Amino acid sequence: MRWGRHVWATPVQAFLGLSVLLAVAALTGCGGGGTSVSDTGSVGGVGGVAVPHFFPAPRLPEGELLSPDRIELGRHLFYDKRLSGNGEQACGSCHHQDKAFTDGRPVAIGSTGEPHPRNSQALGNVVYNATLTWANPSLVTLEKQMETPLFGEDPVEMGVNDGNREEVLTRIRLDARYPAMFAQVFPSNADPINWQNIVGAIASFQRSLIAGNSRYDQFLRGEVVLAPNEERGRLLFFGERAECFHCHGSFNFNDQIVHAESRIVETPFHNTGLYNIDGAGGFPEPNRGVFELSAQAQDMGAFRAPSLRNIEVTGPYMHDGTIETLEKVLSFYAAGGRLITSGPNAGDGRTNPFKSDLIALIDLSLDEQADIVAFLKTLTDHEFLENPKHADPFLPQP
């Protein structure tokens, strides 16, 4: 699985014992990737957020303290359907906790029933993402990104617009719990229930969504031993045959990372050979990757590599949800791209001229592909998927 051309390095081993040093050696022997990732040694956290001791401290906006009250307000707003134009959809409608804050659909569905062209992305560790959508290099803050689902009109997601903004705010103001919650979080604001504060509080909740206690993390801490097939998969994943680590070798298993100590931040996007509909590298509209914004030929089909943490529960896969299972994802990468033999998207992605140089036919047997899938399943943080601090506060609590 040659998932991109950028090599990543992360010195997580500075604090680990010898056995774990051997386990993660592949992460550090890959060469430089441009972004410096340094262990903070912290076993506590930032504000109201616990950060695993081998994660770097997150970079926060100036003045952002991630207080428990702010996160709790954001959690309520994240799950509040009254924040949509028609009162039918919340942020949480497309981001379900048990699916690592994806929704299990090929593409998201907006409040009016309009399908989004792309798959809902996971939100675990989103505080470390350098960019925040599948293919827009300019969206680098959660606050700015949130304007798209809230106020966007093509497609309609939350459906808030100039005609109903005040109505939506009134719904929030009339709820008995919100005035005190907003006043607690924004004490200097005479009228704290406003869109800026709503967006800021939801962003704080999203920054609190830290996933770092999977079986693989426990393995790194020397607490568990991987099963033989998982260990074989791990060695393949970080090895030069499968080369998955080129796009998924950071502590967050992606290749766009920003944190408190970042000096250089790379934001690579990749064409993996998913389509080649015209024989000249074309991807189907409106899912043509960074090309949609840049109009540069080399950006056709270039999308961000998502984190593989919790990947077991975030299917279907790819930017448009067109690969149903992890097994099929492995088969796709082992083949060096996708051949579609019929229909409007027919074409041989394996020969896409804009495909990353590292996406090529890989000699992986079905058993080896299965071993990598087994390893990927060790990245599931079940505690994260069930943590009541991330749950919908409007549902009955156990």
C-alpha cells in the first residue's frame, strides 16, 4: 500500500522502553517528513482534555483554554438539532460517536435530504489536523471550517442562512439551560449567545475528542502483546514492501500534522488512482480533489490522507465512500489503483497520469493483506467510542 510520496517521522520512542523502541523503529527510520513532532512527556493534558503521554501538546488558538465548561457547552451545541435551519439536523447527525464521529454512509446527507458529494470524516484527534476537509488546503481552523456545514448552500448541510439565522439563535436563547452555560463560558459578553461563540464552543468540543488508547497504544506502552497476525501486519505496514507509513506514519496515522511545537507544517494531498474516467487522469465531478480550487492539472484527484485511527468503524472508505470494506481497500492499494470496467466512471485508475509515484502494483498475498487489516483493527480505541464525555447529552444517559 504505497499511500503517498511523503515520508513521516515521529520520535515517540524517546520515553519508551527497549521492547517498544523495537516496535516503533519503523516510524523513525523513514527519513524526514518536514514536520517536527516532539513528545511532550505529559501524562496530563491541556485544560479539560487528557492527552496521551506520547502525543505532542496540541496547538490551540490564542486564548483557547479548553475549559471543561466550554467543552460541555460545545458538546450540547454539537448535538443540538435546533442549530439547523429546519431544526432537523445537528453536527452529530453526520458524526456518530460509535463510528468515530463518521456516519456509516457513503456520503453525508444534509438537513433537507440533499446528499453531500463526500464521505463524512472522522473527528478523533482533529485538533492535530493541519487541514480539515478532504481537499481544501485553505481550511486550517475548526472555526473557519464550521462555516461550511452551518451556512453552506451547495450542498445544504445544516441549512442556516440569512433568512433564518436569527430564528435559529432565538431557539437557543429560549432553551432554559443555555443562558447560564453561555454566561459561564463567555462572562465578558453582554449578549453571549451569538454565532461566533456557538462556533467557538463547538470547535472546543471537537478539540477535546482525543483517541489514544487503542490496543496498539497499549502495545506501545508495553501493556499488551499483539497477536501473530497483527504483528505481521504491523511489520508490513511500517515496512518497505507495503509502505503504508509513507502517508500514515505519524502518531495519528496520517501525514498532515500540526501541534504546539510545529515549526514546519506540510499539507500533502494525494491521487491514489481511484479513477481515470477519460484516460487522461479525470475524476468525476464534483469530486476532483484540490483541482476544484486550484484548476491545476497536477491537483486532479488529490485528496487528504485521513487518519487511520479507528479506521475499523469508519467505513465505507475513500472520499466518496465507494470502497465498502477494509479488505477491499487493501486490495485496491495492492493493485496500484482501481479498474472500473463499465458505467459513467469507467477507466483504469492504475494508469492515472497524476497518481502518486508510490502507488504501484505491490506484491502482497491475500494473507498478507489480511494481516494488515488485522493490524489496522488494533487502532480502534473502544474507550473513545464509548466515552460518556463525548456522548449526546440529549439522549437518556445510562
